[in-house]
Amino acid sequence: MNGNPAGGATRRGLLLASALALPALRAAPAEAQALVPAQAPGGRDSLAAMGARANAGTIGVISGGVDGTYVRIAADLAAVLDDGERLRVLPIIGRGSVQNISDIMFVRGVDVGIVQSDALAFVRSRRLFPGMGQVIQYIAKLYDEEVHVLARREVARVEDLAGKRVNVDVAGSGTAMTAALILEAMGISANLVNEPQDLALDRLRRGEIAALVYVTGKPARLFAGLSADSGLHFLSLPMTPALVETYLPAQLSTAQYPGLVAAEAPVDTLAVGAVMAVYGWTPGTERHRKVAAFVEAFSGKFDRFLVPPRHPKWREVNLEAQVPGWVRFNPAQPPPAPRRRYRSGDGEF
């Protein structure tokens, strides 16, 4: 027990004042530099200098939900590229492709995002963000993601979902976007529900919804442990002329889902590409330099993504692959002009 209550109170007051001051120093580095000397006594760096150094090489990567492939890919990016000093990669849990594009454009600290390749066409067709043709670019096409349609046993075909309740993940997610595009192209009018996938799986088991759609790289952790005894099965998604220009044919097999798919009866489905997207900062700015350093490190260390314990989807990546309708981020060349800028909150410094 402290023998000097007054002294203890004074020390607690100083500690409280210091704790309250720290957020202000982080939020306003310019003010912090004006108030704190460039070097603290003894030659140590000031808080402002330490903060500037910590942020100089930090890249925020917005990914997906905890059960999806995106968050594991972002974790791999951090594990391989993060050297703790010149480059630091911060994986961020996201809410899907459309929201990720919005976050790349507007949210401070978000530089790179993993999105579906059909996301750009979707936001353009809906005119969600005006003038974004050159603003959102891509670093690389990553891999293909499969469309999983898990339904109750009494639903035999995808066409049987007409008029029924179908969960398509949260609003703004890549799954919600792709499900809407595919069902619309197939002429199926379902009652779309927007709930997190783990809750939707419980509702599906109880019979409260007829099916759920989930776009993710196979095998999906959400379906681990499910078997035919659960009364659930995957629906086949046929390739139609309306879908062939946007999606690729794919299959779900017993190798990925031994409890749900019989060895002799793989399930035909569709696949959509995953893209590492980025904001096209103006060359010469600090943010452009940071992204360029990230791209250089990613290309230089790419072979490290191809071996365990990295996600097996990395072995599908071709760094030379083109993404139709997208502009590739090129650190060596300035982007086309003129362009409308959006990230005034961060500033192009």
C-alpha cells in the first residue's frame, strides 16, 4: 500500500494525462512535432519521429470475413512481406468486394484490397462511384474462387430457388454481388437475404431458408464437417451463354468436400477471379511510393508464397495474367490523366 496518498494521486494524475495525450499525438502528427522536440533527452527519438517512421512503410490490406480465403491470403502477405521496418503489412477483416472497393477509395489506412474480378463491372453498372475507371487499379490476378450453392435436400435444382429465401452474405459483399448477377442472368427471382454466413448455415439447417450462396476458394472452412446426413447438398450451376463472358466453369469434388460430394458425382459450378486491387495514387506522392515498394516486395518474394504453410491457392497465381476491364498498377509509369481524385482525407503527399 502506498504510504503517500497525495503523491500517489499526483502520479496517477500524470499517468492519466499522459494516456489522454497519446491519441492526440497519433491523430495529429503535425501538432505533435510542434509540441515534442525532434529528440528526447538522451538522444532518443521523439514520439512524433517514432510515429512517422512506423507509418512510413505500413500498408493496410483489406480482405474478407474470418471464414473466407481472403483473410488467409492477407495473413500470408503479412507473413512473407512484413520485415517489421521498411515494409509492414496490416491485414484487415473486410465486408466483401464492393465494400472493399469503397474502403480502398475512401478509408484512411487502406491501400490494397482483395476483391472479385466482377466487382469493378458491378460498381460501374450500378454507378456506385462516379469516375473510378482509372482510380481503382490492380496489382495481380490471384486465383479463381468457386460459387458454392448449399441447399436443403428438397431443393433439387438452382431453378427451384425461385421465390424462396436464399442467403447471399452481408450487403456489399462479393457473394451478394455475384449471386445477384448470376441469378439475374439465369432469370431466377429469389428472395435474397443478407446475413453472415455462419448464422445463415444455422438457419439453413433449421429450414428457415432454402439455400445459401458463398463465393470463396475451395475448400471453404464454413462447410468443414458437413455430410449428406445433414440434409444439405450442393446445387449444380450450369454455364449459360449469359455467364460465359464473366465466369469460368469449375467443379466441387469429393477431394474438397468428402462428406457432401460423392466421388463419382462432382458438382458443376462457376468460378470468378480474385484480384489484388489498389488505389492509383499519383506518382511522386508518398502513398504511391509505399504501394510501389509493396509491389516490388511482392514480386521479388513471390516464390515464398508457393510453399507450405502458405495457402494452396497461391499455386494458381500467374503474375502475368491480365484482368479484362481493369488497369494494372505500374510503379514505373504515371497513370492516364486527367483523373478525379477521391482520397483527400489522406492527402497526396
